[in-house]
Amino acid sequence: MICFISPTASSFHSDNEHSVRTASFFRRYSNKKATIAPPKVAIVFFPSVFLQEKRNNHSKICIFAAQKNLSMAIRIQNITKHYGAQKALNKVSLEINTGEIVGLLGPNGAGKSTMMKIITCFLPPSEGSVSVNGFDIFENSEEVRRSVGYLPEHNPLYHDMYVREYLEFVAGVYKLKNKSSRIEKMIELTGLELEQHKKIGALSKGYRQRVGLAQAMIHDPQVLILDEPTSGLDPNQLIEIRKLIANIGKEKTVILSTHIMQEVEAMCDRIIIIDRGEIVADDRSENIVAMTSSADVVIVEFDHNVDKSQLKKIKGVTNVTKINEKKWKLHAGKNSDVRSDLFQFAVENNLKVLEMSKEEASLESVFQQLTKKK
Ligand code: ADP
Ligand code: MG
């Protein structure tokens, strides 16, 4: 339940500038439309627990939410994007909760960057609406930009600028009051201490990516949109940047795009697979793997030759593929584990099992299944 209570009559008159400001403040924290009920009290109800209390000169606002981390950060409703005759996004809707780290996965050309450009107000959708922290991308685009940090694909930076000089420039664009403390904080957070006086053009790709992350976070946005933040990094840089993003994700809502399956599996709470402008899967990563119709596979090697027909009779086995006379690949139905029956089969037939291993369905196979050309 949320109570929005003002001790003063003046703060809730709908024609009063303060009431409008209070209402937008309220909207920002609750993601609900404020109902202003003059003259004294406005109360909006929804199921929740107490979250925090805010005060200003005129009013006291008690903010409640279902759970601290479950208020809405991004709401996308039915967006379509046309580039001329091409439809890059087709009626996409989704909601992202505060504090989630969401992986946007999809093949090249799926529409990931387009969606990110729309959320960050770089491109308008042809149809549909988007709000970030309760602010609409058309009506409150300045507020949206303030709430969002964006690392675009290919990380466009001024290569002739020095790292610190560039961060000062970005801080100036946001008109930050605490400019120097924010720059210090970003340099520390992204590990740029030793590179801060170097030209951006002289940095390695991993360090340029850190500069990109530092500029995206300098205004302390609540939402971070990272378009392929790890593409082109070497394995060491990849690990470092992933760690950095996971660290940042503890405090912020993050959407990152990638086509590396292991990356989303390792970093994200939730995975959205997008293909040809449409969402084809949206779930927690373990549930997405479970969605696959591809069955588990067991590889087994015996000390003697075995007949395919014998193996096919084992309970739960749906198909058998020969690797050689002694080594076989057994396909099992979804969620059925054939290993104990297989072992029993070996005992009954006086066979020694030299090797037995189970391959589980991977996120990669789900991705292939969901995005294969129809
Ligand atoms: P992704 O980031 O998933 O690779 P994009 O959002 O960049 O996909 O692109 C989606 C589709 O829209 C692609 O077919 C791409 O060629 C097309 N597209 C993207 N930007 C433009 C543009 N500015 N003009 C024309 N077509 C575009
Ligand atoms: Mg892209």
C-alpha cells in the first residue's frame, strides 16, 4: 500500500506548481500515476511493504513498494520501428524491474541496438511507448537521459582527448555540480588511475571500454544500457570487464546486449532472446535452458562391441548414434536420466563401462533453436 500524504493543503492543489512537482516526484518512485486529490491528501493504493520516506518543505511522502528491488525501471509497450520499408522491431513489449541485470541476446540484425537506442532517446520508435523510471521518452526525454547511462555499440570516443579531459567534458555536458568528485569516483571504479593522463587513442580496447563505462555512469544513472560491452576484448580483458559490470549491477538496473551465450549465463539474472525484431524468449537463464526440446545426451564407452538394437531397448532412450562399435551416443527424453538403467544394462550383459558422460542442453542450443531460419 502506498500512502502519499501532505500535511499542508496548498501542496495538493492541482493548479499549484508544487503539487505538480510532488506528483512527478511521486511518480518517479512509485511508477504509478499520481492522483492529486485536493485539498489535503492524496492516497494511492497498491500491494506493497514500506520502502522509504522522503520529505521536502511542504510534504511528507511515504514510499512503499512490493519489494525494494521489484519496482519498475523500464516499461516498453508495443514498440515498432521501421527503417524505410524494413521493420527492425515488431510490437515489442517488456518490463524490467529495478535492480535486474538483463541480457539481451540475439543474432546480428535482430534489433538489439535499435531497442537500446529507443530506450536511451537516441531514436524515436515508429509506434508504441517507453518509460524509464516512470518518465516517458517523448514527454520527459531529458529526465530519461538523466536516468540512463548508455554505452553505445563500438564505443564512440574522442581518440585525441585525454581520459580525464574526456570525462570532464562529459561531466560538463551533464552540468554536474560535483564534477571533480564524480570524475575521481569513476576513475577509481573503472580502474583508470594509471591511464587517466593518457590519450584515449593510446589505450588498449579493454581500457577504452572502461572509459566508455565511466562516461556512461558519470551522472550516477539508475539504469545502464550497455550495447555489446565486451565485444572484441581478449579473454583477460573480458573477465575484467565482466567483473566490473557485475559489480556495477549490484546497485543499478542493467541491460546489456551480446551474442555470447556464456556471457549472459554468467552475468544476467534474466535473458531476453530477440530475433528478427521480436522477443522469442524471456525468462531466467535456467528456465530458458529448460525450454529446449533438445534432449539430454549420454556418451558411453564399453570394453566390448555392442549392438545398436540392444541399446535402443534401454528405458528412456529415444535414439542411439554410433561413434564406434564400442562407443555410443544415447539420446534420452527430456528430463529423463538413463544412466542408472544403462549401468544396469552393462552389468546384465557382462560389459565394463570405460566412460560415461552426460551432456546437458545448453543455452547455446536453445538460442540456435529459437533463432534458426524458418
Ligand atoms: P542488432 O543490434 O541486433 O544487430 P540492429 O538493431 O542494429 O540489430 O538492426 C536491426 C535491423 O535494422 C538490421 O537489419 C539493420 O540492418 C537495420 N538497421 C539498423 N539501423 C538502421 C538504419 N539506421 N537504417 C536502416 N536500417 C537499419
Ligand atoms: Mg547491435
